[in-house]
Amino acid sequence: QLQASGGGLVQAGGSLRLSCAASGRNFMANTLGWFRQVPGKEREFVAAINWNGGRTWYQDSVKGRFTISRDNARNMVYLQMNSLKPEDTAVYYCAARSKSYDDYRTFEYWGQGTLVTVSS
């Protein structure tokens, strides 16, 4: 089960921290990720973090502004979003998988999403 929270309305240049509680299915032993989707567009990869936090990956447009992290003891994954822009407005989904894949963007399970709105 994946439960995301922390979305909301923020002005451009502001910050938000998304949280996701990940329980079951061996999630915390594998890579976790965040995706986002704008209505009418495909869901896109935002960030991912490997099982121990030693490796992270980001979409080019969020590098230097977003930071993904995890706390395996608390079964949590986070996305710290700074210097937010109106184009970051989307529903953000946390993602998990029960086994290893070669592609860090491959996931099996998705949370319900949390809406982030950035006003200009």
C-alpha cells in the first residue's frame, strides 16, 4: 500500500515536501520513485531512489530543485520540492516495486496521488 500526502497550493518559488508511506510487498528493499501527471498528458518520471538511498535519479527539469529521500525504518519516501514553478503543477504519485529491474523508471505499484498547484 502506498499513501502519498503533502500536496497543496504554493506560490512560484516556494517549497513543498511530499511524503509517501510504503507498506508491504517488499517495497522498502527496492527502488522507490515519484511520478507526476497533468490532465490530458502522460504520467512522467520525476525522481527515484535505490533501496539504501545511495543512488538517486531525476528528470532533467527538476535537477537541483527536487530531492528524493527515504527512511527505511519508517517505511517512508519523501520528495522535497524547492524553487517550484507553475509547470510543476500536477498530481504527484509515489511508486514502488517488489523486485529489482534494470530500468530505474520501472514500477509496479502506485499511490493515489497528491495534487500540487504552483501559482504564478
